[in-house]
Amino acid sequence: MVAENYGKNSIIVDAMGGDHAPGEIIRGCIQASRLLDIKIILIGDEKKIRSFAIQDNLDITNLEILNASQEIEMDESPSEVVRTKRDSSIYLGTKILGEGKAGAFLSAGNTGAVMACALYNARRIEGIQRPAIAVVLPLAEKRVVLIDAGANVDVKPVYLKQFAIMGKAYAETMLSIENPAIGLINVGSEEKKGSEVVVEAYKLLKNSDLNFKGNVEGRDIFEGKVDVAVCDGFVGNILLKAIEGMANLFFTEIKNVFLSNFMTKLVTLGLKKPLSRMKRKFDYEEYGGAYLLGVDGLVIISHGSSRAKAISNAIRVAATGVSMDLVGKIRDEVKIVNKNDRGSEK
Amino acid sequence: MVAENYGKNSIIVDAMGGDHAPGEIIRGCIQASRLLDIKIILIGDEKKIRSFAIQDNLDITNLEILNASQEIEMDESPSEVVRTKRDSSIYLGTKILGEGKAGAFLSAGNTGAVMACALYNARRIEGIQRPAIAVVLPLAEKRVVLIDAGANVDVKPVYLKQFAIMGKAYAETMLSIENPAIGLINVGSEEKKGSEVVVEAYKLLKNSDLNFKGNVEGRDIFEGKVDVAVCDGFVGNILLKAIEGMANLFFTEIKNVFLSNFMTKLVTLGLKKPLSRMKRKFDYEEYGGAYLLGVDGLVIISHGSSRAKAISNAIRVAATGVSMDLVGKIRDEVKIVNKNDRGSEK
């Protein structure tokens, strides 16, 4: 298939990925198309998409539909997908991205497959060995970038340094934080604390031009001590999901407190608004998607359980990344840090 | 020094460890001695302890004081301590424990030093290669044992299996959970997910007699899917501290919500009690101390920032562990699991 050039101001959305595909994905795209001035291309089984739209009476005239006939399962091995699923939405979508014919690619499907196809089709940014998932942690006072939130379960020290560089570019570009403070997530503040990998990463970060503030413990992340918190994808993913689980737990508890007596029941009305505002801060659906940084093209990964609202928000996230040229900023940042490096890494 | 035999119903408390030693430690011991029918031996610089008691008008007549002249710094290397600080409270305390002359040893000091001295003086339980810190996560519905909460930053697969065995003994003995469900903390539920170490550990656990439920994600821990959640000490420590940080954040936010208007301010009075009850669930001071399991003697580690209340609660934790013979139960459990093992580990 030779795809047309959709231009930079366009986003390819995987219609087939996630627990609620394609229905909720289509709905999310329609919502986003009403809010954003950006071209949305829905990629996937065209017949399925069109029959779904007719059945649910969805107006998809504002969306471009691109056919991709193969389906990918959630547990399929990424390398298999790259080899055997060349007519899947993820493979084709990342291919068009890699050819520079679209501004971004978004999927709520198999994360491993997205990563493998994106790397194969769009390549890495020079100086970055592994892409990483960056998210803004849902926090109170201050916004903190967590990187890697789940792309790499096993890392080398130099990967962690590269994550820090990408996290810096992210915080500067997307959160307008000047010279962001970088922290290495660890079990103690002392330089020699932690696993072997983390101890080595500490040295690399200390010897770089980055605004490195040393180790941060789990507690410190919430106290806003740094703007970027760096860790491997194993720790990051567990941490992120624990935050989700804990937020749910808290709101259940709070509800129980409110319903514990008549007086408090009465007041629930008055608290409903501020509480739901608070709850939104911890709701991944509000954020919708996370960037897979390090690929030479903008890739956004959404939660597998995403519904229309999350997809629509993820498209907004993608559009922001496109308009701010996040990928270009990372490219520049890698060059600057590597040029000024006082480190000894190989 | 040849210490007398204090018998099983006794706890040696390190008077010199932690940010608020010895004052808050002494106070905590006095509080505990009023509540518990157990002998408390305060070990440390006797002159300092006595002058502190006089100065603050503390009645220490119910406590035994044991002199240890050397001090250990928080950043001192554990192996150095074992070699050069043989007259320190941690070294001497664990030595008496190892000689079977006391029921437990408790310290809020340098965790690495406690671990090294305990291993040197009290040895490991046969079949356990590394001791691990076990805590009961402060959760809503259900109590969950997290192991390892910070003793081992780098692990081998077989250590994780041993942590699971100790976690099982803990849940059975201390929480009265029959045949507790064990989960491996991971980034996905599928068998092949995760780091190399975790993938191998999965196999070992699957081939054991343990009630292994597979992988659990960060979210699942809070949803009470398992009774024991196993991970390395790097992940466990970050997770535990993140929970602390997040709890603080939540209560700050909740307070802001309450103070947001007059109506809600009024009601704060009615909510004070249930909220502070909720807050207590997430307060480490309520728990006071965590067991360092795997040592052939009961060792309890307290938070470095412990004050009297935390120390008193930790002594209660220690007394419970003594009366339930937690160490003996772990010894038995290791034998049972290893005997029935269908695994292939070496």
C-alpha cells in the first residue's frame, strides 16, 4: 500500500487496539474531530469500522478511514508482529509515520507490538538506544514527568541517562519548565544506594550537563522535589499502576466516610464538586495517552481499557506534541547533552 | 561482655538508632513497658541514657539498661560495622539474640548495619539465602503482606521464591490467613511478562507447593487479589514509600476540599473522627516496625524517623512475633515447601 501524505497536522489512530475497539475508538475520534483542528485518520478493518458506524449511527464523515486487514492479539510477540502482520493497523500506521506522511500515531493496542513496529518503521532518534514511556504523574502541587513508565523492564545505566535527557526535553517543551530538576528513583538519597544499575546511572547523570538532583525516594516524588523522575520501566509501571489503585482505594474510603452518618450525608452535596475535581487529577482517562519517546516520530500509547473520552484526550495529547514539535526537541536535546558530556560512558 | 539470659519473653531495644534517639526510644520503651507483659532491655550508651532520663524526668526503673559504648553512623558501611563496631548497640544486641538469650531485637538505626550484624550473629534460617523485610500494607479491605520491602536491591529468582515462603508463614502466623494466596509483583499478568529475574521466579513459584496466583500488577495489590505480594527490595521500598507519600498528598488535598467553603468547614467537625480513623490506616507510626525475616532470631526494624509512639507500637509488634513464634514457623515452612518441591532450582 502506498499511503498519501497527510501532512504534519494529522494523527493516525489505531481503530483495532484496546478492550473497547473499534466502537469506543471511533467515538473518541469523532469527539476529538469536533474539538481539534487536526486531520484524524482511523486505521483498521474498514468493513468493521463502517458497519460499526452504521449500526451505532455514528457520523464518521470527518474522519479518514484507512484499511488494514490483519488483527493483532494482546499477547502476540512483538517480533512476530513485525514479521508476519505487515497488513495490521499498528504496522501500517507506524510505517506511514516513519515515511513522514503523518504527524503522530496513536494506539491503545499491544504496547510491545507498537514499540517494535515503531522502532522498525520509524527508527530511533540518534543517540537514544531504547524508547521509553513518559507520563505526567497525577499530582497535587506540581507536575512531574515519570520516565520510563513501562517500555523497558531490563535496563542498562546509559539507558537511564537517555531517559533523563528525553524527560528533560518533555518537561521543557510540554510543561514549560526551564532547566528541569532531574531525580533518579532509588531506595535512599546517598550516592551509593540502590541496585548496581542505578549506582552506575547515578555516576553518568552526575557527570552530565543535566540539572541532576541525585536520588529521590518514593515519597519525594509526591513532594515535588524534582520535575523529572527517572526509573526503569519495571519500577515505573508498577509505581504508576499502584498510584491508580491507591487513588481508587482512597475515593472508596472517602465515600464510606461520607456515608457514615446523616450529618455527613447531608454535606456530600456541598463536597461533590471539589471532590470530583480532585478525583479527576488522579484519573488516567483525563490524560488519555502517554508518549513513547525516543522513536523518530511521535507515538502515543493509550491504556488498553480506554473508552471514547480517554481516546479523545489522547488525540489532544498527540496534537499538542505535534504542534510543539516534541520529537524535534528531543533530537536537539540529545545532541546538546552528548556534546557537553563530561562522562565516561561508552 | 557476657550477657545474662533474659529468656524468650524479652526484647532488646537499640537506644541509639534513629533520628530521635535516645529520647524518643526511651519514651517508647516506657510506654510499651506499661502496656505489655514483656521484659524490655534498652541497649546503648548507658551514661547518655541515664542522663537523658534524669534530664527529662523519665522513670526507667522498669527497663533493663545494657551498656554499649560505640556509636554507628547512618551512612556507615555494614561490613565495616561488623568488623569494627563490636561494642555498638546493634552488634551487641544481635549477638545476645544469636545466643538465644532474648526473644527479639529492635532497632530504628542503620538498616544495613542491623542486617549485617543480625546475619553475622544470629545466622540465617536454613534454606533462606537472604533475609527480607516484610510489612503489612496499609490497605482498606484486606491486609496484604509485602515482601521484600527494602532489604535486597538486587535479587536472584530463588530469593523471590524464598521471600514467598516467608511471606506465607507471616500471613498464616500473624494474620491468621489459611493457605494465603501469593502474587508476584509484575508489569502484566501473563507468565512471560517482566524482567528476566521475575520470569524465572514465576517458574519456580509455579512449580512449588505454594498457593501461587501468578503475577499481580501495581493496581491489584490494592484490590486485595492476593494475601502476599512478592518483589525485590528495590521495587518494594519504592512502592512502600510512594504509598506513604501519596497518603500524605491525599490528606492534604482532602483538607483543602474541606476548607474550600463555609458549609464544608462546618461539617469538618462531624468528619474529624472517621477521617482520622482512615488516616491511621495509612500511618506507619501505627505499625511501628517491620520484621526482618530469614534471620534465625526475631529482628524488627523501625523507621529512622520513629518517635515514642512508633517505638512503642514496634515493641508490641515484636512481642506478638515472639509469642506466635514467627521464626519457628518460618523454619517449619521452609522445610515443608522444600520437601514437596516440584521445581528445578539449584
